[in-house]
Amino acid sequence: MTRTSEVGTRASPMIHAILTEKPLESLEVFQSVGTSADGAVLTFEGRVRDQNEGRRVTGLAYEAYAEMAERELRGICDEAAARFDVGAIITAHRVGPLEIGALSVRIMIAAPHRAECYEASRFVIEELKVRVPIWKHEVYADGSARWVGAAPADAAPEPLSPGNRASEDTP
């Protein structure tokens, strides 16, 4: 599955928001970013680490609500383009199983000046982490696994049972 949302001319920034199962290194969209108006091109890459919170990670998988994730990712890129003087924003996030060291997210920004590149890139990654419905399932060396960033089990709502369901006549 590769999903791309694209719009752009030099009059308005070129924007790509991509959710894919393919390795990010293979996406051609990253091969030519920026124009002669752009004095800076910045790439941020997030990779799968071999540890998290003191535990050895052996692999992970990302799952997403694809349509919503792509729409929200595009919205974040549009917001960054409106806030910062940029010529291009390309953001791609992997879904599916990933090995240690694999690229999980890549953001490439082209702008006339480096400050806008850094600010726009930081904005995109921070907003992506908070707003895009992508979930990470980590697998550990001891054989256990957990959803990272999910609510703790003791905070989960109780499942509905006949004793705690609202009656149908309750407003």
C-alpha cells in the first residue's frame, strides 16, 4: 500500500504526504527536492532503535487508520507550509513490520533559508507524533510486546457487561 497526496507549483509549496509499506529509501519522491530558489534542503529520518526505556527491542510494527492518517499528515504539512517560508515538504511514514535500523519516518524540507527548514521539520515531526493515528507495537528480546504510547491497561475502560450497560431508555 502506498498512498500519496500531492499538490504543488513554485507559487505554492510542493507537498507530499505519504503512508506506505515500502521502504522509504525506495521512494522516488525524495530524489529531487527543491529548486534554485531554495538555499537549504533538510532531511530528518526516524529509525527503529534497538532499545526503548531500557528494554531491548527486536522489532516493531506500525498500524494506522490509513485514510485519516494520510489526511492528518497532509494537514500538518499544509500548516507547516502556511507557517514557514518553504518551497517543498515531503513527509513519509512506514506502516507494517519493521526491522531494527529501518527508516520509519522521513521528512524533507526545501526552503530559501536553513532556519525555515529546521523550524518546519521540527513542527512536522512533533505534530505527527501527537495528531496522526499511527500506532507502534514493539517486540522485546524477552518475547513480550506492547503498544507504545497506548493508555496503560489499568486506565482502559471496563468492557460492557449486562451490569454496567446503560439501559436503552436512559437519555
